Amino acid sequence: MFNNVQLAYLSDWLRAVALAGLVPLVLVICNRLIGG
């Protein structure tokens, strides 16, 4: 089972991955909206 330290580390890693995936997606959407 996970202990608290591993769980916190995994949570931070997942958050970083989610942000890294979300930022380009938002940029692409904005670019398409602005560019038509």
C-alpha cells in the first residue's frame, strides 16, 4: 500500500502532468478561436 509520502509525491506528479498536458491544449484552443 502507499504511505503518505508516496501518495503526496504521486499527487504532485499527477498534478504536474495534468498541467503540462493542459497548457498546450488551452493554447491550441485559444489559437483556433482567435485565428478563426
